Amino acid sequence: MIQRPEGVGAFEFVVLARLRALQLLRGCLPKVELGHSIAMTALLELANGSIVRAPAVAAIPEPADSKPADSL
């Protein structure tokens, strides 16, 4: 059984594993030993900390002098 890292929810773990599996399918090099399926490789990479999530990017605020799109 693979233990997810502390601080990572189950849903987030699955989503991150899916995204990593897609990267592996496109040809990215695995960061753990070979011999597993792509899905298992992605899960193992997440579980052992080889792959970490990127911090959330804050929305860029609009400039104060810009007009709303609906007013001309």
C-alpha cells in the first residue's frame, strides 16, 4: 500500500498522480526505479517526495485605471 505524504489530501494525491502519469506517457523520465506501470510509477514518485506540487499562483490584479469591459 502506498502512503500519501502528510498534508496532501486523497483527492489531490490522485489528481497529482494523474498529471504525473500523463507527463510520463509523453516521455518524461521517471524519478524512481523502472519496472512498474506508469500509474504506479507516478504514485511512487509522489509518495516518496520525488515530485512536489507547485505553489498556487495568485491572480494578477487589473490596473486601477482600466475600465470594465461592459462600459465604453
